[in-house]
Amino acid sequence: MTTDQQSKEARKEEASPGNMRAIVQEAYGSADVLHEAQVPRPAIKENEVLVKVRAAGLDRGTWHVTTGLPFALRLAYGFRAPRNPVPGLDLAGTVEAVGAKVTRFAVGDQVFGSGKGSFAEYAAARENQLAHKPAGISFEQAAAVPVSACTALIALRAGGVDPGKGPGAKETKVLITGASGGVGSYAVQIAKAAGAEVTGVASAAKADLVRELGADHVIDYASRDFADGSERYDVIIDIAGNPSVSRLRRALTSSGTAVITGGEEGGSWTGSLDRQFRAVALSPFIRQRLTMIVGTQTAADLEYLAGILEAGTITPAIDRSYPLAQVPDAMRYFDAGKARGKIVITI
């Protein structure tokens, strides 16, 4: 095919009403595997909504799917490459079409939640993973919420800290590792809303953000070990790093609870899952409670978060926004560990 013919074919593809701009990957790897392309708009099932994406959030789960690490996740997503070549989970946008069994949304509604392949102009999302976007926040703010805030909410509930029940956590001492990250930034705010005394663990460069989010105390992990015995906590939400089970136990009160929902320094095959499983296996034999959670996004939790967003109880901490074409740059920035809060992609 000549250069002129290739150019004509490219223009024809761009003009097709069934196509859209998207970030795609044909293999696992670093940010270098991501590139912009024209792909078909997703078809929706009877219980799904087609969302015209205005903004998408970058979260740790998307990083894992891009890199294919730990290797165990490939059992679910595909061995050599992701089955869905378009990455991205968090989204906020406008309903473009609804499936036959969708009852909660109509064309034109502004929504936020979790979808399939949100780094694109359009994405399909299940009805039960969406909520109406609060009128008082932007699409960019809404896109920074779903995965991270839902995970924080689930983790705190697992630790017995539930802002939905009022200030029931008053006097409860909560330690949050990775307090300046996506999940951590919401965990700090939600724990404070529940009335807890919150200590955040972060780098010195991000300590100011953690204080602004409402933390009562901040520990610089480079200069002090949170498990040095100087303080003990009723609840630990372990999001970042890879502290051993013994260290977590040293930092807990005799009947405290540690909730493990992260850890990026485990092996290539299982990541931090082996540590989480060890903790859960030990828990029945000790007074302390050790547990793990997997973040999920449900309509009920998203609607709850929409309410406290509207009320100003929590505010998305957005570090940077990148246009769709610069998703590889956003991924590199995220991978470098520089982000203070969330990174958002605008479409």
C-alpha cells in the first residue's frame, strides 16, 4: 500500500462514526506500551450504560493491569496481554446510551463510577457501578473518586470505622500508611469524618498534604518507624509499602485491627498477597484482628460518597491532570511515586 493510500485509509478510519480515540496496549509493560489509536466504540449489554467520558482517574489497579504485575493477575486479565486493550477504570461523564434493563439512568445524565476502558472517548459501565455525579463537583473531581474512595471506605468499615454511623469512632486511634496516595487521601478524610484520631504515614515532601487532609499527626517513614513502640493504634489501614505482619502487630493495641489493602514491594508472582494471606491465617489464633480487603465499586457506596462529596465532608486531592494523548506521561509520573493524591485524565 502506498503512502497516499495509507493516509486515505487513516482519514477514513477517523471519520467513521463507530470509532473513537482511545489509549491502547497490545502487551504488558511500562508506560511505553501505551499509545493513542482509533478503536471501535464499545457495545453495551442490557445491564450496561455507554458513557461519553469527560474525565478518567488513574489508580494503582490500572497500573497493575498495564504492567501485568504481579503475574497472578494475568489469570484474570489475559496471559500475554490484557483481553481489553483499553486501560482505565475510574470515569465521569454523560450517559450516551442505556441497555434494555437499565432503570436508574437516562441519556444525558451526568454520572461517575467504574467502567471498562475509561481512557477513551466512550466506555461501557455496569449500572450497578455508577451513581449520579453531584452537581457541585467537576467531572475531573468526580473521576478521581470511585476506585480509591470506595477502597478507603471499605477498608475503614472493615476496621470498624464507619462515618455512616456518626462519630462512633471517637477516641479511636487510626494509623494510615500511604496517607498521601489515592486511597490514603480519602482514608484520612473519611476516618476524620468518623471522629477518629488519625495518624498518616507519608514522605516528608507530602506531609503538608496529609495535614491539609485532616490528619492529627504525620509520620515521615524515612525518619521514624511507625512500629517503634512509641504509639499503639486501635486500627491500622495498611495501603503502601510492605510492612511485615510482625511490624503491624507491634504497632497495634492488644485487641486492635489491621486491614491490609495494598503493598507494592512483594514478589513478581503474587505481589503482597502472600503477606495478606499469612495475616489472615494467623488472625484466628491471636487477640488482634488481621484482615484484608479487595476494593470494589458499588452503586450504594458511590451514592454514599456522592452525598459526602456534595456536603464537603471529603474533597478529591488532585495532583495533576493530563489530556488523553499524554496518558503514558501520566503513568510515568504515577510510577515514579511523585503523585500527591490523584492523577486525572481529561478527554
